[in-house]
Amino acid sequence: MPSKLRGIATVSRVTSVASPVTNRPSSTSSSCPSSAWGSGVQGTSAADTPVPESPSSDVPDASSAELLSSPSSSITKPTYLDLSTHFYLHNAADIFNSGTFLGGGGQGEVRRVELLGHQYALRRATRYEISNERRTESIQGPWAQKHILYDYGDEADALYSLYELAAGDLHQALDGHSIAAVSGSSHGGCGQTAMLSAVSQPLPQPAACQPAPQPAPCQPPPQPAAPQKSQEGPTKPAPFKKLLRSLFKPANKKPPPVQPASPLMPTATAKALAAELITAVGTVHDAGVAHFDIKPGNVLVAADNHLTLCDFGCALPASMPAMCAGGTPLFMAPEQHVDIDSFLGRLSILLRSSLHHLATWCGLKHDSRPADVWALGATLVTMLLPPAEADAALAAARAGKKWVPAPGSVGAALPADLRDLLFRGMLARRPGRRLTVRQLKGHAFFAGVDWAAVEARTVPLPVDLVALAKIGREAEEADAAAAAAASTAAAGAGVDPVT
């Protein structure tokens, strides 16, 4: 399935992000009310959430963790000492070369490897690609992906990092959501309508229950016929009458009502995913770190059907200015964008750097964590809105303008408190006006959410992300195989595959 979302490398899989996936209906999410999720009173487990059948393969339930575990579940998971010994006895480069490709990008190439009966993700980064992921050592909890071990091997300019293998990332899960929704609608979505129409048909009554015939009511006396007007004489042409009516008696017709568009994602699902993303970002911020590259491709789907933030290659201390960090342009905050090609852009960088050094010299502390809040809001916008509406909303937010969705659009169908959370609390142009993670948790959209239970990962998500990520990953593999076959055929025919 073609997708526009692509970007910088992730650990389990690398995607390059440019724009969101189209049309992500809500056919794979549960129908629990928005106020029920996260309240600790009731919830829908991922295993109970129905997922439409994938057109390419059977869709497993949430318990299908074979994507993440070893081929044989009876094998005891290796310990850190076992893995370290294995890396000591075998060259890290040989282990990497024996793996299968998972992805590549700015943070190096990632491959799936099998070690001691279990599968892992192994990444190789050159000395020019060695990232800042050691900053994750100060982050507590399971919300940030951390390497199991790293080894330089026999190469002085390469660093090999070993990670747990995830089911996929949120970008793949959103792709799988779209594919599963289209597959579900193609199998016939009129079952409920047909049932309602059958119920509305009158049932035949038995003979004993037939009502007795009623006597005919009294008919009024016939009225004399009205005298007909003489047809003789001149009559006005019909077009002239229409012209007069249009000039002197305009028709008072109301425009047809606009049918509101249905949201791409139910409110309960949006609340659940947003709560977990906010919790993950808050855990990173509590460690004094700013991620600077939050996007769906850098959010992994773990084996427990929860989210984990990965790819800390752009991470810096929160005291560093945001313009010093990299990122993905679609999700970057306005203060991250720098134009080094123009004179005014270079002058702006010089002035901002001078002001930062002056503020540091005066004892003032800089805080770049609002840039992550912007990226988090942009991620939610691309998840909830179609590409055209998402691009328009983000462009208006970067310009400091208020985005007004068109009547009947998906943006107009979003709840008022969700729009306030996104466009007032997260996507404010000035960093100081954005809400902090603590303030986001207290927003009205998250009323009733038990944040302690969310942080403990005991509240199940109302959607099976593991199964959806599998669908999206298989679709990407099929697209890659088709592109490779087309490139091979074009090369065999003597045609330039680029053209």
C-alpha cells in the first residue's frame, strides 16, 4: 500500500516520513465510549478487539507474540551474560551480516538476527552515524527503548547495538488500520442496514387477529364543479413567466445540509494512543532529555500491545536550543527550522545562538522540551486527519494562524476538547504557550483517565496494534518486493529503472 509517511531510522524498522497515510477509518477499534478508557473502571483488551481479515494473510490476535519471540517458545530467554559471551566468541560483523534487512536511515542499518534461539534487532552505525542513544540510560521505565548491549567488534569505525525485536512501529500499525478497514468494508458493510430494513417490514397477522371490517364512512354530498376558465384568449409564454418569477419572486430554497464526515479514529482510541504517547514523552522529559524527532515511525509497538519511544539519535539535553537538533521536517517545531541557505536564515541562527549564550551567561535556563510537545501534536494530527487537512492544519499552526476546518470535513467532526488540546495546547507557535506534559494530563480531553494505571501499562489499549502492525509490515514487504521485481525487469530490458 503506498504511503507518504517516511523519515529517519528507527531501531526495529526504519521508515522515511513525508506525509500521513490516507483514510484510516475506525473499523478495527472497539466501540467503548471515550470516557470509559483509562478510567480504571472498564476497558477492552486487545485480544477481545475484532480485527478485519487482512487481504494478504490471516490476522492474529493480540496474543500472537511470535513476531517478537523466538521460533521455539520453550527456549529460555538468554541473559545479558549469555549474549555478551556470544558476542565475545563471535564477531559482531559476522552476526550482523548473517541477519535479514529490516531498515536503514540516518542512524545506520538495522537487521533481524537470531541469537541463542531468539530474534533481536541489531544495528550497525559508522563513526559518522553514532547516535546519542546513550542518553536513554538515564530514562526510567519501559517507555523508551534501550539497547541490550553494544560492541565495536573488529571494526574501529563501527558500533553494533542490540535491541529487543518489536512487532513494528506506529506508522505500520496505521497502515494496517487502513488496509484492514478497506478489507472489512469490501466484505459487505450493509449487514446492519439490511437487518434494520427487515425489522421495519410489517409482519402478517393470523386470521384470528384480523380486525373486523369497519363500515364505510358517510360520504359528503358531491360539490358542483367549478366553472372552467375559457381557454380562448392570449396566454403568456412559459419562459417569460419563469423570468418574472425569478426577478420578482425569488425562490426561497435552502441549501442541502452538509453531511458531517466520520472521524478516521474513534475518540476512545485517540485518547488511548495520545495518553500513552504523552506518558512516554513525559518519561523522557523527566530525565532532562528532549527527543526532537517524535513521529509515528519512531514509536514502536511492543509485545504487550503498548507503545515505546525509540530512535534517540537526535536527542539532546533539554537545556540545549532546539535549533541545534535535527528531526523530520513535517513534525519539527517552528523553532527547530533553520534556513542555512539564505542570508537572513544564517543571520537568524547567529542571533539566536548569541541570545542563548547570553542567557546562559546570565544564569537563565533554556528549555527545549516544548519542541517535543509540538511534534507530539503533529503526530496526533497526522493520525486523526487526512493528508490534505493535516497539511493545512500544520501550515496554519506554523504561521500562527487559527485553522478553521471546512463544514463536513473530518477536522470539523473532531470533538471540541480534542481540537483545543491539539491546536491550543500543543501546536501553539510560541513555545512558551504550549502546555507541558503535566498540564496536558490535566486537560479536559483526558478527564477520568487514571494516569497511574497508564504509566504502569495496566490499561489495555482498545485496538490491537500488534496485528495491525503485522498487516502494515506485510504490505510494505509486498510493495518492496514488487518494486524490486520491476527494477530487475527494467534492468533486464535495458531501461533505466529511475525513469
